[in-house]
Amino acid sequence: MTDVASPHLELDDIQAGALFERPSPYVGTYLLLHITDSADGRELVRRLHRIVSDSQTSDRTGTTLTVAFSYHGLRALGVPQESLDSFAPEFREGMAARAAVLGDVGESSPEHWERPLGSAEVHVAVAVLSRDPAGLEEAAEKARQAHAELPGLQVVWRQDCYQLPTGRTSFGFKDGIGQPAVEGSGRPSTRPQEQPLKAGEILLGYPDETGELPPMPTPQVLGRNGTYVVFRKLHTKVAAYRRYLRERARTHDEEELLGAKMVGRWQSGAPLALTPDRDDPGLGGDARRNNDFGFADDPRGFKCPVGAHARRANPRDALDHDGSVDVRLHRMIRRGTSYGPMLPRGVLEDDGADRGILFVFAGAHLKRQFEFVKTQWLNDGIFIGAPAEKDPLVGPNDGTTGFTVPRRPIRRKLHDLPPFVVTRGGEYFFAPGLNAMRWLAELTP
Amino acid sequence: MTTSSTASSHPGISVGPTSEFSLFFRVKPGQGPSLRSALEELQNTEGYRPGDYGMAIQTIHEARFVLFDEDTRLAFITSFDGPWDAYMEDFFTSGPTLALFDVIFRHVEGYDGLPDLAAVKAFVLSAEQAAAAYARNYGGTVKEIRKAERVNAAFQQVLDHPAAAELLEHPAMQPLLDEAGD
Ligand code: HEM
């Protein structure tokens, strides 16, 4: 298409969270703040601006602090209406208003969300991640100082999170493997046959895959180098998941296989596309190989089911001949993290603990990236010719839906899938560039 | 305030997984004949010849271009799987589809040509009219229909086997036996 030269990214203006992997393992904290006094709010932004991690220096410290604002947060800071109106419609509406579209219904519906998630009270999100508790404590102290003695600010929600050294999350699977490379970030693709995404797919102010600039809020200084962030607290019903598999498997190996078929990868992270019959932890842990695959040689899904979570979430080359969809328009940076204690191995009874994933997305297009993937690929099966099936692991299943595992001589069908993931709340945020933060801090209402 | 989800971003009605989609254009003065021959050419392209069943967009059930009002107007009418709204961007960046449409659209008013995608998008959206009524006679997606056709062809092959009747005697085969009589 149009020839756009590889952009020079203004790394010192871009918050680190979108472009760079976090240290592994890490510990972290998410804070949500409410602004009752806009001058105090702007003072917070001024202080945070000094300690937020940009994409140039964060590498060296092992600690990152990321800041993002909801629509109501920007309004509370005194951003002019004209500028507020220039943000993406989904962002302006907020996540709770999108519940019906996103499939956040029943147990996942906003009326059951943790307070104050999804409400107009949530203004600022601050995420602090560090290699170790000491680093986290230090960074958290800085964040505390940023809002200390500002009576017009309240911390309204807090959630600690972490990544295990194994990278495993609550269902037992290594997560955070499949990520697109971004042009200009200096980080190579983990899938050699896949060109890095145009920077404008992730960051505002650069051309995207359509050859155009993504719609950007005004004024330019506010939008440029920013990115939209999707934040969702997703509770995982680990005991129910284990029992579901146990009841349908005769052996431990079969249980592992069914679990892997649902995800598209084995627990170690090894992709079914490369090792369909048994886990290969060496492969799973090898970042040079564990993302180097496609599905074109497996159109019917005998190795990796077409309905598996990771294949739905990123069909790679599987839809190349469909003519209806350009997979590159539906990628995302994921920065998910674990919360709550892991359910000990082998336990099949629910212990009542809250555990799961803080799902975090970064991208320039809420609608055609996050909402498209969630609604068309995870919540629906039209695109794979199975309208009655949803994502078996994370989809809004209701106890009547099923999952087809292609197999010779005959396919296996899992029935009566209950929901294994419940939305506890979330919000759409905007993570501005550093200049934009300065602009916000200096607003004169 | 949040007005974008009005008619323009949700054109078309859906029945089950399938949506209807119709565009109406005015033909540039004097271009009726050249548009007609461009459509004839399209009709003779591989994939678009009657019986080829191989349109570039594989989620489309069928599509037609209709010239009317003495070739002064053009309609493009189709049904496809999935919500149009979600797939709009893909359509506008899909090379083969755009190239094909480019050949047709250049004969109608308001089209400024590629590669200004934003302009093409605005142009197509402005030509869209949602149906006032829409019905379908089967519920499946194109992918399911194709699979069903393959399965039926295989079933017919099995029925042609001399031992078919005997094989279908097994109680588990009853649903297939019920379909085997005609
Ligand atoms: C509690 C909920 C979820 C769990 C437990 C979960 C788990 C996983 C796992 C185990 C993988 C495979 C490892 C990897 O490639 O990183 C994966 C991949 C992925 N997931 Fe999720 N996921 C969840 C929710 C979501 C949601 C809501 C989305 C998007 C809307 C999503 C999008 C993706 C994407 C894009 C990939 C990478 C696919 C690839 O590039 O191969 N996930 N997820």
C-alpha cells in the first residue's frame, strides 16, 4: 500500500508500558484514584510526570510506573469539552456502558462489579511494577508521595499483582507469549515470518496498518505518543475448570491435552502447532521458538483447534484466504498480570479466594483491536463457521455451549461449558505521552 | 455526545449470523455503457463466473450489481457473515476487494479513487441504505453451508456403496438412516 518510511519513535515521550516487556518475574500494584479537586489533580499529574517511566530509560531501572486516565479523569482535570469529544467514542462511553457489546452479562455484568470499577469515580490508574518487593516498595513510596497531602485526591481501589518466575497464571498456563513487534521500537519480532506492526497500531501520532494516522484526540500535544489502555479484572474459576477437565478425561495426560486444546498451547507455553501430541517444556520456555509458528498447514485444526483461545485471539495466517479480514488490524499489546493466590496443585474444591488476571491491553484502536477480538473472535464463532461456539476458556459460556476438538477418526465435542472467567470490573483508559502529561498538569481552567 | 453508533456505523439488518448490505450509486453522466462492460468483465473474472463459487471475500453468500433507471443508477446488494460494522475497516484495507471495486466505482459519482482510504470509506458509507425488510431461508454461515455440502456429498457416496443399507442398520446410525431414504 502507501509507502510509509519506518517512523522514528519519540521514545523519551512514550510511556514504557506499551512498548516494552516487563521484568520477569515481577511484583506490582495497581491504584485507582479519584479527583475531587482539579487543581490537586493537576498537581498529581505534575508529580507523576517526574517519576513516570519513558521508553528510553525504563530498561535500566527494572521498575516501571505507568499512568493512565479515564474519560471522567480527564474531565476532572479540566480538559476542555472540545478535546474530550475528540477521544474515541468507546473511551468516552466507558467500559461499563459497553457491557452488552462486550458480553459482560449475568455474573459479569457491571451491577456485580467491584466498587468503584466501571463508575465515574475512577479517574486515574497508576501501575507500579518492579523486579522485587524492595523496588516495588520504593516506587510505591514515590507514587504515594505524588498524591500525599493532596486532599482533593483519594485512592479508591488497589490491587496487588505479580508474575510467577514460571510465567504461569491461575489456570496453570504460561501467559504473555504471543505479542506483536512494533516498528521502530527496536524489539525484533518473535515470529520471523511476521513483519513488525506499524507503530500507529499501538501509538497515536504514527501511521497505522491502513497507511493513515489513527484518529487522535486534540490538541495534538495531548494525543501524540499516547495509547489507549483496556483494564479488566478477570476472576478465574480455577477449581471449576479443573473439575470440568477431570470429569471428561480418563487420565492425567488426557486432562492436560484437553486443557491445551482449549488454549492452543500446553501449560509450558509450547504451541500445539509445533508439538500437537505432548508438552515440550524446552520449547515452551524458548522465546526464540515458542512463537514461531502459523496455522496455515492446519486449516481444520487437528493440531490446534480453530476454536482454541490463542488461535481465536490471533488466527495468524489461518484466515489469509478468507478475504474478509486483515488479521494485522486486530492485534494488541497485552500486559496482563496475576492477582490472588494460586490454587495449590491438585485441589479441585473452590477455596473461595479471589484469583485471576488483571487483563491489560495497549493499542491505538479500542474498537477494531480490543472490542473486535473480544466480540468477533472470543465471544462468537461466526468467523470459524461455528456460530454456536465461544472461546472455551475465556468466552461468556453459559453451561449450554460446546467446544469442538478436531481429532481422527472422529472429532471430540465438549459439552455444557460453564463460564470459567468472570469480569469483576474494568475501564478504558488513555495513557498519554510525557509532553501530554505536562500539558495536562498545566491546564488553566 | 456519544452519537457515533447511529445508522451510519450500524448499517444493515442481521438474520442469525448473516447481515444484509446494500449500496446505491448514481452513474456518472454518459458512463452507463462503460460501467455495463466493466461489470461484464467482472462477471467473466475467475471466481465470479457463474458456477465458480469463488468470490474473493469468502464470507459473502451472494452479491449482485444492478444497473437501473436506464443505467443511470447502480446498486450493489449482498449478504455476508458477521456484523458489517466490525468488518468495515478490513474491507477498506483488503487489497483484492478494493481493487475490484475500484474498477466499478470509478464510473459512479462521488468516487475520487484510491488510495485515499478515508475518502473511499466515507464514499461507501454514504451510499449505504439499510433494508426495510430482510429474511433468510437458512441459518448457516457460508463456512457451515460449505461444510454441509461436503458432508452431504460424502454421505451420498456412502449411500452408493452396495453395503450402505446394512451399515446403516446400527442403532447409532438411525439419524443418518432417516435421511437416507430419498
Ligand atoms: C482470564 C482470561 C484470560 C486468560 C486466562 C488468558 C490466557 C491466555 C493464554 C494462556 C494464552 C497463550 C499464551 C500466550 O500466547 O501468551 C493467551 C494468549 C492470548 N490471549 Fe488470552 N487470556 C485471557 C483473556 C484474554 C482476553 C480478554 C483477550 C482479548 C480480548 C485475550 C487475548 C489474547 C491474545 C491476543 C493472545 C495471544 C495470541 C497469539 O498471539 O498467539 N486473552 N491468553
